[in-house]
Amino acid sequence: MAKRRDTAVIIAGGGPAGLMLANELGRRNIATLLLCDRPSTTSFPAANATQARSMEHYRRLGFADAVRAVGMPPDYPTDVAYFTRIAKHELARFQLPAAGQARDLVKTLSGSWSAAELPHRGSQLYVERVLRAEAEKLPSVTLRFGWRVERFADDGDGVTVDATCLADNKTQRFTADYLVGSDGARSTIRKQLGYSFRGEAGVVRDYMGGRMLSIWFRAPDLYKSIPFPRAWQYWAVNRTQRGLLVAIDGREEFVFMFQLPAGIDEAAITAAWACQALDQSLGVHCPLTMIGRLPWTAGLALVAEKFQRGRVFLAGDAVHLFTPTGGLGYNTAIEDAVNLGWKLAAVLQGWGGAHLLDSYERERQPVAERNTGYSRYYANSIGNFTPAPEIEGEGATGEAARREAGIYLNRHAREEFNIPGITFGARYDGSPIIVGDGSAPPPDRANEYVPSAVPGGRAPHTWLAGGRSLYDTLGFEFTLLRLGPDAPDTRAFVSAAAARDMPLTVVERPELELRDLYAASLALIRPDQIVAWRGERVPEDVDKLLAQVTGA
Ligand SMILES: Cc1cc2nc3c(=O)[nH]c(=O)nc-3n(C[C@H](O)[C@H](O)[C@H](O)COP(=O)(O)OP(=O)(O)OC[C@H]3O[C@@H](n4cnc5c(N)ncnc54)[C@H](O)[C@@H]3O)c2cc1C
């Protein structure tokens, strides 16, 4: 007889990975206890970019519009612009749409941007609040902030977790079927598992390579000092004080990120010192009210050697650390949670097979390697760019130096901030729960995404007549797409799935274009919108196929 446990899944850590996982599990009515040592969601605006794929997952869960509504005003452009000093010379600019345009604009795009959602440039500060509010609506989810996980034990049959309530310092033991450590870079759970990071750390660059300090401040008059159109990111590129200024609310709040000189202890940096660095990047004095500061390290591209053992899993920064160029750390964390969420639920509900959970590391570790590689490329591209000594000079020499820098930075901006290939193109080729058909996957390129139903990648998206997203028609768990006017009878699929208690929604799309888009009349889509299998006809042994995709 199964032992009685306090809950099915314990999540250690309530950042983006933990909160997203709580949403995935809670939407499936899985009893979930999230323990987080912070009093609430993050109190500092770290990540600022939600990639389009994360937005598609928020849409699947029903709260993309709530995320899109946070951050800057709906008409605030999300341009990325480069300057010598932010109030002096503009060097380059990549114009990007405001949040209020996203919903209509995405319906007009095709090719690389065939998507249900565009990216959103809103701070993690606000996005985590939405993730928390959504998780709190789910009856099977309990969120306990102010609780620190101390240690765990996995006896093969279940896990016990000791956690301390920080309000009274009392430690309590909880039992569960599974534990997920989404407890950030210094993960207690990863350390107890004994897993270390592999990859690159301590890389030194002119910028984005070394100890960094972010200051968060209020400066209602700052926009008046910048004689250029508004932007979301303002990069100062000069030879003495580089920096990145990010608009947080589009009215008065900003974050400024700068690199500390080698050998300086960030604790010794006074507010006045930080303000001076800001003034130098701006080229004018900025009166401000400090809200907070966050020291962090750039120059990392690290992935843990293992993502799971027994009943314990790791997700997010606990298993991968990025330099934030490319904006991939939090977004990779979100996709970890998406991948793990449906699998844990399937196993707990009985239709997930004995090997389903093993596929988590097989699928996510290569993506973490890939994504940290892309962020390292962008960090090198911007951080090692040294402008000519004349960049701030007067006359023709100065102008020529600025023109030259502008050419480089315009190209760099389009490489780093137009990344449909990274966001949509991650693939799970070679995963034991993907049934390949021998076709070659599309090339992995950062700035180009080729919609493709080769099993292992994101299901190609399209807008249906009437303006409905194909994704909005999919079931919440597995979906069998019957595509084109001549799709075969799929009753054998339905009965085989029913025999396995596997939730399967059949969606009929008679449009020939959809059949062409998928290059097949049938496509089996996983709960995370990944193509698990495609074919022209129902396989003879359909049960074998379903066994494989559910990890039996
Ligand atoms: C300056 C900066 C800018 C960034 N910009 C971007 C960007 O634009 N785009 C992007 O994608 N990423 C960006 N990132 C990275 C992003 O912030 C992280 O990747 C993201 O927060 C990871 O989420 P997580 O849930 O895995 O971990 P975290 O956000 O670190 O959350 C972990 C949680 O676990 C809690 N915790 C830790 N130990 C315990 C314990 N023992 N018990 C209970 N709880 C515990 C922590 O308090 C925390 O709440 C940026 C980071 C920085 C520093």
C-alpha cells in the first residue's frame, strides 16, 4: 500500500523556475508544496526579457496577457540603443515594438516569427508576481514563503525534506513523492546531490566579464536629460565607463549595470561611487533615489554535470548559469519547469511510464549547453568590442569613429535582440521519448527559425482563419492533429490512448496548408507543444508508439 505523504511534489525555491513548475503541476491538480526562503517574490529587477517561447507557455497556461500588461506602458517602445554616453551621441538603434502592438503585430508575421506570442520586455520583478498570483489560484498548490529547505533524504520510495520556518526558526519535516530543487545558483539541493558545474567561469572582458553591480533607482527627470527617442535598453559604449541602463517602468525607475574594476570588493562600493559611474555613462548628472543594489558575476557559462537523481530533480539557475546577454537564464529556467511539469504529473497520475522522468535531463541538459553557448557568444560580441580612441572626439575623426562603431553595434543589436532561432529552435533530438522519422532537423541558427514538424522540435504555429492561434486549439496534454482533407481514421489512436489512461485530444484541421506545414497528415504533439511523432498513417502498433512517447 502506498505510504501517505504530505504532498506529491515539494519545490525548493520560488523564483521563475519554481513558480512556473507550481503552475504546471497545479493546473494538473497535483498536490504541490513550494518552500522559498525569501519573504516573497524577488525584490530586485534582475531579468528584463521574457522570450517569445516563454510567452507562448504563459499563453498555454492562460496568463500571457497578464504578463504582457506588466512593466512599461503599452505604448513604450522596446528599442535597444547604443551611445557613447547616453546623453551624448547615439551610435546605433534597433527599433522594436511596444507591448501594446504585440498582439496584432504577431498575427502579421511569418517565417522565423510564425508564433503565437512575441517577446515581452518586462522586469522579472513584475513577472514573478504574476506567476505567484496564478499559482495561488490553484487549489492543489501551497506556497510557503519564508521557509528555507535545509536538507533532504531520498529512500527510493519517497523523499523527506527538512525546512526551517524563518519566522520562528523551527524546523519541520515534510514528505513527498518527488523533490525539485529550483533553488538558484547556490542550490542547497544541488550541493547535497554533490553535482558540480562544468563550463566557463571567470572570463574577463571589457564589459560583461567580471564582477558587476546593478543599481535600481528612481529618477523622474532622467528622460529629460536624454535627447533621443525612448528606448528599453541604453548601452554606453566608450573607453572609460561602460554601462547598461534599462527602463523598468517607463516612467521613473531604472536599473544601471556596470562592471567593477578588478580587485574592488563590491561591499566597499558606496552609493556615491555607483552614482558617479552612472553619471559617467550618461555624460550628465542624474539626481536619483536609490532603491536597491545587486552584485552579480558576468562571464559564466556553466551547466551542472547532472540534473536529476532518483526522486530529486534540479531546474533553473540550480543547473545552469548564464551571462545575461541574450536574456536566456530565466527563459531557460521556464522551459525546464515546462518540461518537468507534465512528466511529473503524468507519472503521478499513472499514465507516465517508468522511463519518462529520465528523459528530463536527456532533453534539458543539451539545451542548457546550447543556450549558455549563445549567451557567451553575445557577451564576447558586446563585451570585447573596444571603440576607437576617437569615439568621443569632435569633427570628422570623431564622426568617422562613431559611424564605424555604429555599423558594428547595429549588426550586434540585430544578432542579440532578434533571436527566433534560439527561442523557438531548441530541440530534443535523440531523446528516448521522441519518435524520429529519419528527416534532418532544421539548422540551429540564432536569428532564423525554420518552422518544422520533424519530431523533437516545437510544433509549427499558424494563425487559423478568424485569427485563432493553432496552439489555442490544442488539448492541455497530448494532442493528435489530423491535418488536411484526407487525414486517416484515428480511432485506433484514441482507443490505444484510452487503454493507457493517456489524455489525448484529437484536433481536426482540414486545411491543406496545415498538412503541408507539418509535412504529414498526422502529428502527435506533447503537452509542452513538442512534436513527439508524425506520420501519414496510424502505425500498426500504435500502442508501442504511445508507450515510447510516454516513457513506458
Ligand atoms: C542582472 C541580471 C540580469 C538578468 N537578465 C536576464 C534576462 O534579461 N533574461 C533572462 O532570461 N535571465 C536574466 N537573468 C537571469 C535570471 O534572473 C535567472 O536566470 C532566474 O532568476 C533564474 O530563476 P530560478 O527560479 O532558477 O532561480 P532564482 O530566481 O535564483 O530563484 C531561486 C529561489 O530559490 C530560493 N532559495 C534558495 N535557496 C533556498 C533554500 N535552501 N530553500 C528555499 N528557497 C531557497 C531563492 O531565495 C530564490 O527565491 C539576469 C540575472 C541578473 C543577475
